[in-house]
Amino acid sequence: MALKPCKSCKHEVDATAKTCPNCGVGNPGVTAKQQVIGVVLLLVIIAIVFKACSGGDSQEVAATAPRASTAIPYTITKDEQRGNSPRKVEVTLQRRLTDTELADVSAAIRNGGTTDRTFIGYRVTGQTDTAYWANASFSPAYAFSVIGLSAEDYQKLSATDLSTYPQVLGSWFPDGALGHLMVLHQAKGEYLIDSLFADGGKRSEVYSAKQLPAGDLRLEQPNDFGEYYIVKADGTLQGWSENGMYSSLPPFKAR
């Protein structure tokens, strides 16, 4: 049996005694300091258990309004974090941003969370490519990559003057990682598609054409492994293969 001096009268008592047989004080072998430490430890244990129980659930929120921390409007379409894993956010922008603007928006989004490890995927309203336009991350240092057309290259191609073509039949703007402007025109009786790139490069390809019902036009090349284009009556360009339609581009409207 371990003996300790009573915290009140100093009479030796059993360390586990509920009351002192000499003075009657409760828990004579436990000092006030030990009691405080016990309460603190209990609170810490409760906090750890609560966090462990709630950490396994994913949290998703959606925002539809611009954030006040930046003047550049954006919409968070997905915001997810599971336990201690990095936060994953998907964002829609109204336009393509410069590198500086992208950094500002990314910082505003990161600051709205509870972790420094944040990964953000950006899409732009109206873009034809379904992949992210750009990625940004804090791990915890900031890094980014623009996958699609940069803001500068997009503006350059959007401002292309098509009046130099004598007979334009249609134009389209694939704006993904290999973004370019496609122009269908006729020259000397041939159907050609010019692919115009932001660096000034151009690729011209000749197609054979066949009129289809409802005003559609089928364009194909020999040895094209079953792939071809359909120009719809409303100007939409569809890409087809033996497995079905793989792309659809709305008509490009020059600025």
C-alpha cells in the first residue's frame, strides 16, 4: 500500500483513499495541481476523439457568387477535403486570366480553406474543351500550369481577320492544350481546312466534300482511318469515327 502525505493535514494516508482519516478532506493523496492536469488531459482526449470521428467524412460546398477577397469573379463548383488529405477545388472562371490574376484568385481560394495543401482545377465559361484550362496548387508553395490557350493567345486568335479568305464556309475554335482556329474555305474548287496557331503557324489540309440531307456537309480525306467531319446546317462541326461522334464544336464568331 503506497502512502502519501495528506494535502491538507500532512498525515500519511493511502494514496487511493477517498477521505483522510485524520482531517476528513476528500482525495487526500491528490494535489490541486494534479487535479488540473487531469482535467486538461481529459479535454485533450475528448478533442482527439471528436476529430477522429469527424475526419473521415468528405465536405463539399458550392459557391455561386464571387468572393470578396478578389475583384476577379469566379465560381467554386466543387470543394472537397477528406480528413488530413489535400483540399481539392474545381472552379469556373468567366474568362482566361493572366498569370498574376491566376495567382491572386488561387490565393483567395486557398485562404478560404483550413489547410495549406490545396489543389485547384480551373475551367472557363464557354470553353469547348472539357478538360481543365489551368491547374494551381499549394503544397504548400504555389505552383501553376496553363493547359489550354493562355489569355494572350486566346485573344490573339479571337481577333483573327477572316476577311482575307475569299470564300469562308465555316470556322471553329478548339481551345484545349493544342488550341487553334479552324477555317473551312474553298479555293480553286477545292475544300480546305486551315488550322491557324497563335504563334503564326498554319497547316492546310484538302478534303473531299459530299452534300448530305438537311443541308449537312461531309468532309473526309483518303487514308483517314474512318474519321471524318460533318458540318451541320447550323454551322456546328462534328468529328466522327467508326466508334461514333467524338467532338462537337460550335461556330466561331470573330470579334
